[in-house]
Amino acid sequence: MNEARIDKWLWAARIFKTRSIAADAIKNGRVTIGGMNVKPSRMVKVGEVVSVRKPPVTYSFKILKTIEQRVGAKLLPEIYENVTTPDQYELLEMNRISGFVNRQRGTGRPTKKERRALDDFVGPSLEGYGDFDWDLDDEEEE
């Protein structure tokens, strides 16, 4: 077995949870081999480097073994080698630290935690805005 379909390999190597999700990612141009977009039926060979874009990171995997049947997580080091550059992981860490959630427009209201984070973010610039004393007339009369 020298070759395998890219959608089956991505599923079998546990990069995507289902084969249909893998096929959709390929169709949407998030999976490339050698910088070229591919089709789900593209056959992959040992030694090829597959790049998978899962925003905000682009992961790269070198194929060590072509499989079409899903294997246990302990066997993954025999299937592929993760050759993702360290700067991609730094980008992922920075995104996690920033706490900013890239919400798609129209996906609903912010959660309580997100709302508090927004208030903390916006709050300091409006510091003292509501501290105006409206009872100035009362103080002048006394």
C-alpha cells in the first residue's frame, strides 16, 4: 500500500474527526501539498508534506506511512511527523493569551466571560465618565 487518498489519510491520521470534515476542508482550499490545492481523491505518497490550515495556525505533516484505516493515537508517530514551524505555535500561543475570540458575525451574543472581558477592555478608557456630580445646585444652597 504505497498510496492513499488524502481525505482518508487525514481522517485515519486523526487530523480531522471525520472524513467528510476532511473532504470539506480540502474542497475549501485549507489543505495543500507542496503549496498546491488538491482534491479529496488525490493520492498521497510517503515523503510528501501536507499543510493543513486550521486558523490561526497552518500545520505541516510529513507522511511516513500511507494508511486508509483509522489507527490508535499511540501509533501516530509511525504515521506522520509533525514538521510545523515554531512560529506557528507562537502564533497559536499569542492568540490563546490575548483572549480575543474571533467570533463570526451573527453567531450570537457574547458569553458572560466574553462580556466581562470586553468590559475590562473598554472600561479603563471610560474611567471617570460617570463620576459627574449632578447635585451641584444642592451644594450651593447650603
